[in-house]
Amino acid sequence: MKYRLEFAPEARNDLRRLYIYIADDAGPERAIAYIDRIEAYCRGFSQFPERGTRRDDLFPGLRVVGFERRMSIAFGVSTGVVTFYRFFYGGRDISILSEEK
């Protein structure tokens, strides 16, 4: 079964802010290359969504997986859909998810 991928508005904002942060520091080419790698990684969830660590302590159904040792990706899997909730870069505290949901 192939899962549909969705990005919550907060996740899209996280990627926009990350692009700006990296572009300001290392240039737009590096920023877009990093965002492209994140998006390619996320596309893989359409085939194999049950990854990462369950974090039901923050809210039911939440999963978190690391990306390139610098990012945590928070997502959930439901019938036929993977929803990316947030992208946390550079050790940001994912516990804010319990306040958002």
C-alpha cells in the first residue's frame, strides 16, 4: 500500500524558516540542497511509514525519527496517510508538540 503524504502548516513553516536560516549562513544553494534531501527522505515514507520512535507521551500516535543527526521529524500515520507535523532542527525541544495538539 502506498501512503499519501501531508505536511501540516507548521511543518511547512519549519522548512521555510530552516531554508532562510541556512541560506543566510551558507548560501541559497546549500539551503535548497538540504531541503531537497529532507523532502526526498520524506517521500520514502509513502512506502515505509512505520518508522521512528513512538512518542505517545506527547500525544497519541506521534512518531519521531532523526534525519542526518541534526533534525527530528515529528509525524503520524493513519489509514493511508502520513502527516508530517513538525521539523525540529539543531536540538530544538520536541516537547512543545504536547502543547500544540
